[in-house]
Amino acid sequence: MTTIDLFLDELKSEYDREFELKSSLENKANYILIAAGVTLSLLFSFGSMMVGTLTSNYEYLNLVIVSLMLGVVTNGISVLFSVLGFSIKHYGYPFPYHVFF
């Protein structure tokens, strides 16, 4: 094999490694999005059911409401970051150039 062929093979293998890395990160973001969405809906439904059944003279009612709101907001932020993980990003190079220099 010539030097050009070796260089092209190295470029192809580097591109394949970058593609596999981006694919695995996308899968992780997908799993986090699914888990956060399910948790968010369960927190919201169970929380609204529980707050609806509690009486107004319950001693820890404010603590329960605040903790449920905090959980829903935190999961909402997690869903937002997972959705942002799917956005299209512009790259100057299809693979990092510093490997070859």
C-alpha cells in the first residue's frame, strides 16, 4: 500500500470512529428523553392526584407541593436538554484534524 492509501484508510477509520461516537451519544440522549418524559408525566399525574386528595389542614401540604413542583421543573429541564441534544450542529471539519498533525 502507498502512503496515500494508508492516509485515506486512516481518515476513513477516524471518520467511522467519530460517527460511532455521535451515534452512541444520540442513543443516550434518546434514552434520557424517554425516561425523563415518563418520569415527568408520572410525577405530574401522581402529584396532582395526591394534592387533590390531601386536606387543606395537612401539616406538610406546602412541602409536598413545593417538592412536586421542583421535581416537575427539574424533569422538564432534563427533557429540554435531551431535545437540544438532537439538534443539528455545524462542524468546520467532518472529523478532528488534530489527530493527523
